[in-house]
Amino acid sequence: MREDAVYDYFSATYQAKTLLGRVVYLSLYLLPGILVFIVVNIEPLFRWEMAITGWSARYVQYAWVLIITFGWHIFVPFAVLRYADKLTLRESCAFLGLNRVDWRGLLTVLPVFMVGFAVVSLPYVRYVAPIVEDWTKTILLFRIPSYSIFQDTPENIYSFPPIALLFLGIGNFLGEELYFRGYLMKKSAFLGQANWTVNSVLFGLYHLWQVQQTWPMIGLILTFGLLMKLRKDLWVMVGFHFFVNMWMAYGT
């Protein structure tokens, strides 16, 4: 476990301390996922969006995912830190962990963690995930629409043009980690020892628009909060997030 006085200071000072604040910040874990679910998975609304934009189903979904991952996940933390917490841009970058790197974590801990994840994921994906996936398929609301780019084949999401994938990747790997681990995990530090577990579970549940792919992986997603608890570094998490997505898409 890595000690980080800056991380601990921001967690202790800026964590939610009132009941209303705690409800708000816990809600922020799920709100962007609820929004994507509404605008993408509710078919009549989605068909209307296609009609008024003239875009294909593929690019309407891309636009919404980019708005949330690149927009919400990056803009909201900076906006709240600036206008609610009164932090400067430099202080906000320090809060989020953008201005420092845990090189030992990146070069030694992360590779070991990735190997461990790969080893554990193989039996998990084979024996545990299918049980949860079968359960999600029994609930009509959770079924991924046939037009969704988040169907089982990774080519659906990774076959966009390179520049589109670049922005999607920034939003996915950096945006999600900045929002969930760099920002919300400090705001929910009032949860104490349960914080990393709650952070991981809510991060998994947030993916409402792809329930059948993500919810069965809740057991593996616990590793996200655990690694952040151990290393307290945003860039380690970005590297781990990239590895997990590539491994789950092509390695399992």
C-alpha cells in the first residue's frame, strides 16, 4: 500500500460531510449511467433522436457516450471543485491526481496486478459470470437493444475511425477513472473501510446501458477500487482500466 499525504488530505477535507452531500455524491455515481440508459436503451426515444439528427444508430450512440465519458466525467469534477469547493485549477488537478505519477505502481505493481487479474478472470468468466448474465436476461429492462454498439463483439465499439476512437478512449479510460476514482472516491471517503468496495460496485452498476456485459463482472470490478486504495494514483488506474478492457474484449 502506497502512502500519499496529498490524497489523504483531499479525502479528509473535501469528503461529503452532510447527509444531503452524501446522498448527492453517491447519486453522482449512477446519474450518468441512468442518462445513457434513457437516451440509448429506450427505443422510441432513441428512434426519435435518430430522426431529428439524421444520424445512424451507431453514431447517435457514439455521440451520447462521448458526451458522458468525455464531457460529464471530465467537466463535472472540475466544475464542482471550482464553484462548490472553491479550488483553483492547479488545486483541482492535484485533487484529481493529474499532476503526479506513482512510477513504482506503474512499473512494478501494475504488471503484477494485471497478471493476477488475468489469471483470476479466466475461471470467473467461465463459471461465475454466466450465472449473473442469465439472470439479467430474464429482466426485460436489462436487455441490450439489438441496435446497440455494446453487443458482445468488441468490433462493434472498437471499429470507429481512429480519431473517434481516440476521443472515446480518452473519455473511457481517463474520463471514467478521473470521475470515479480520482473524484468520487475522495468525495465518498466518509464510507471508511467500505469506500473502495462501494466505489467498485457502484462503478459496475453505473453501466446500465450494457447490463448484460458489465454486471456479471462485478466480482472482477472490485479490483478497481482495491487498486486505487492500494496505490492512490490516477495514472495507475488509467493503465489498469485500459488493460482490463482489452483483456476482456480479446483475451478471455
